[in-house]
Amino acid sequence: MRVLATLQAAVETETQFGGRTRTWSDVADLWVELTVRGAAEPAEGGLRPVFTEDAVAVSHDEPLAEQGQILLAGGDSWRVVRVVRAAPKMGRMTLHLDRVT
């Protein structure tokens, strides 16, 4: 099923005290075919396990899409892990996503 999603990029600005602040700015609105592929709960060493989900979103090719951005789709916030252009065909792109819940 296709859903309307918003692609966001981080914008860092300097504060009046010399620090930095990060906000998220809308880059593009995309119709995406979102497919949740699976979930995992890996634990490293003696640390508490973290539940993560993986998904793939296919959309028209958006030149501003890049790794590290956020995709807001269906009320969920997904981190863009990888952008594959011209896949599955020319003029399309595949976004590999994950989120920690």
C-alpha cells in the first residue's frame, strides 16, 4: 500500500551561547510503497537488548534524498540507512530504513 511520507533533513545552527542545536526540516513529500521486512532484538555484551525494525520504501527518484535523513510515514519515524537509485527501475529509488522502538 502506498502512503504519503515526508523526508526530513537535519539542520544545525549555532546558539547564542556558542553551542549547536539540531532541528529537522522538511525536504520533500513522497508517495512511498513501505514494506516492513523484519525485526531484531540484538544484545551486545552485558547491555540491555534494543528492539529494531527494518523496512524498505520505494518511491520516485528524489535527488535530495540521502543517508542520515528521517522519513515520516504512517505516524512512524524511520532513519534512512541507504539510498539506492535506479532501483527497481530508472526514475525510482529504494530507501533502506530502520527504527529503534
